[in-house]
Amino acid sequence: MNKIYPDAKAALAGIVADGQTIAVGGFGLCGIPEALIAALRDSGATGLTAISNNAGVDGFGLGQLLETRQIKKMISSYVGENKEFARQFLAGELELEFTPQGTLAEKLRAGGAGIPAFFTKTGVGTIVADGKEIREFDGEQYVMERSLVADVSLVKAWKADKSGNLVFRKTSRNFNPNVAAAGKICVVEVEEIVEVGAIDPDAVHLPGIYVNRIVLNATPEKRIEQRTVRAN
């Protein structure tokens, strides 16, 4: 089966629709699937629930979909870099399911592993636990968290072979493997595509069984969220 598509628009054709849940890899602007996010914006799909550690920044990343009002709900752990996000949320125009970062990662990992729920101590005694089951284990209280499964996952990797075996580059791996596994359909944006067998099996970070579609973006912008330099 050919997993390679000519561009991001083609890779999303026929699989994105209004009202879907979309999981997006990345941490801040590090390791985000830039071309796929732009293609999702251009698709015009609305009423989306977006699962992502961050909400992008104004005008870039998921911030583009907030500006076009395509996202109705965010499931995130940090949203502090986006003024439009703040405006919509404070105006009651955007739903937010605020989730501790480690819990968000585990919710995605569990969803990809077919685990419907798990218990964690994180959030016990706070608003994070409101309305959720609390259970005691070995004298300690734990809150039950439901796992996350997305209709479509958008992932950024450094390299893929034609079967979809992926290699991530350094910290840009972040949420991407868990996001990939949690999607019913996984679309991956990569900087290089190689022949099957060109990647040492021990170097594969995510097996191709999780990947449905691949698109090449050899020159992503890789915008830096904040740059701090030392004065001379």
C-alpha cells in the first residue's frame, strides 16, 4: 500500500470532516506538523476538538485554526502563548479541558494502547478531579482519567521510510509518538523519505503500523517561540 502523498492537502483529503477530534503533535512550536496544520486550516473543517499540549501562537501552529474559528474545544496543558486563545476562552467562545501535562501524555499513550482509563494521583484535591471517580489504593487517593482517542492524528517526524517507520529528531519527538498511536488515522509530515531498509531497525522510534499517510515537507519553517540571547 502506498502511504506517500504528494502534498499536505492530498494527505488530508477524504479523512477530515466537521466535528472531528484531531490530535496534533508538538511541544510549543517544537516538532509541530506545520504543513498539515495549514492544510487542515485550508480544508475548512469546523467544530473541531483539538488535542495538543499547546495551542500554538497567534498566527502560527494551531493559532491559525483559532483565528479562523475552526476549533470549538481545546484539550491542552499549556495555552499561555496565544492571545486569541485567551480572548475566545474568556469570552466563552471556546471550550477548554485543561489537563496536567503528564496526564495528557498518559491519556494519549493509553488511548493508543487500547486502555480506556487509568488512575493517577495528579490532580487529586483540585478542580482537575471535579466530577471524576476517586478511588483509594494502598491508603492513597487516585483520580480516574479517561484515555484519549482521536479521529485523525497529525504528527511531525524527521525521517520516514516508505512503510512509515519513523525517526524523530531530538526533543521534537515530544508528544508525537503518543499522538500517532492515539489516532484512528495517522498522517505524518517528514523532512526526508527513504527506501525501506535504509533505517536501522534499532533506530526506528515508531513502527510504520501506526502510520497511514506520509507527506514530505523538506524545508519546514521551524519557528522559534521565544529566543533569549546573552548580551555581549
